[in-house]
Amino acid sequence: MVKHKSGGWLESIKTVVYAGLIAIGIRTVAFEPFNIPSGSMIPTLLVGDYLFVSKYSYGYSRHSMPFSPNLFEGRIFGSLPARGDVAVFKLPRDNSTDYIKRIIGLPGDRIQVRAGVLFVNGQSVRRELIGPFTVDGDGPRLVVREYREILPPQAGVEPHAHYILEMSDDQPFDNTDEYRVPAGHVFAMGDNRDNSLDSRAQNAVGFIPVENLVGRAEFIFFSVDGSARWWEVWAWPMAIRWSRLLSAVR
């Protein structure tokens, strides 16, 4: 009986270890969950969204693994993101903080913002006014303008359309210098253009090394609006944003 009891505990421990290794493996090579804590990507991503990021989209670096161990440099099976991808990356200044933004510029691109209008390689990016948009759940409620922005095409990729927000066209990052994206780097911006710390802030974020890319945002698997506290079980159904469940990130 003692032997059987000891063997039962050993099998349970093995099961837990195997399950943990499988979970780490899936998180490293396939998909990793992330949540959205701030409003820099509104209207594409809302505070309280939970999404899966594909780890294989851009290949693998040390940042693909938990705690980013310094085991090797560069990327294995690496590929560049497409212009318009929503990507998670490690903040270059500390190589540990996770950021999520939209990829706007690729190596060699020239990026500039003039009076709120994005320019890529000297050409203005078309934006179409949709109308007023109410930002809620990220500080004071604000009514801003929503635009449909259409990024220029690249080889083998169709023009990418997405939605952005602007408070006005004279905010701090609405008029910038022209930035030339260096080799091995990308330029990223938030869709909530006047409430996003991104590559336009060269001293805080700057250009993103390709090695720092974690993966591409794929789909939202859960979303809550924050109206229910964790113990208010009766209010959970009303707090879930049902329409956002399993929606693709574009």
C-alpha cells in the first residue's frame, strides 16, 4: 500500500510536469495569450481585450521564450512583418516590457507625420473620415474623430486598411521629423494616434529591432468592459463584450 501511494504521487507530479512542459512549448512555438491594459490601440483593440499572438509568424528569437533567455542572437526562420500587421514586441529600452502596436514602416522606409497625416516614403497615406467616436474605459470619456487609413501596398501584399483615432491634427506627435527606418528594424504606431507612446517617441520607444518582435496578433478570445468587479459574479455576463469574442485582429 505504501508503494502504491508513493507511485501515485510520483505519477501526479509527472503529469503536472509534462503538462507544464507542453504549455511552455505551445507558448514558445505556437500561440501566447496577451491582454490589453491601455487604450493606445483603440479602436482596433480595447482595454480588457484578451488575444492570442502567433509566435511563428516572424520566426523565433530569444524573446519567443519565457523570460527571454540570452541563448542566441537574431531570429530562426525569420521573416519581416507586413506593413499594417498588429504586432507584440519587447520595448527596446529594457527588452522586457511587452508593447503592442501596428507596424507602419519597414527597413529602408521613410516615415513622417504632417498635420496628423501619415507619410510613407514621401507619399501621403489616404485617410477617410468616418465620424465621431467616443473613447470610453481609458480615462475620461472623450469624443474624437475616427478615420479609415489605407497603407500603401508592398510586394505581394494588398493595401492595408484599418481604423485610427485623432483628437486633432496639432497634438505633439501630429508633426514629426522624417524618420528613416534602419536595416533590421521596423517602425510602429498606435491606432489611437494622439494617445500612444510609439516609434514617434524616439527617446522612449524608437525603432523596433526585428529581434524584439514576439509575434503577430491574430484574434480576440475574450473581452470585458471592466464594469463588473471580480466578486460580482451576477454581473459578469453583462460585462463581457460578446460581439468581440473570436474576432480577428486587423
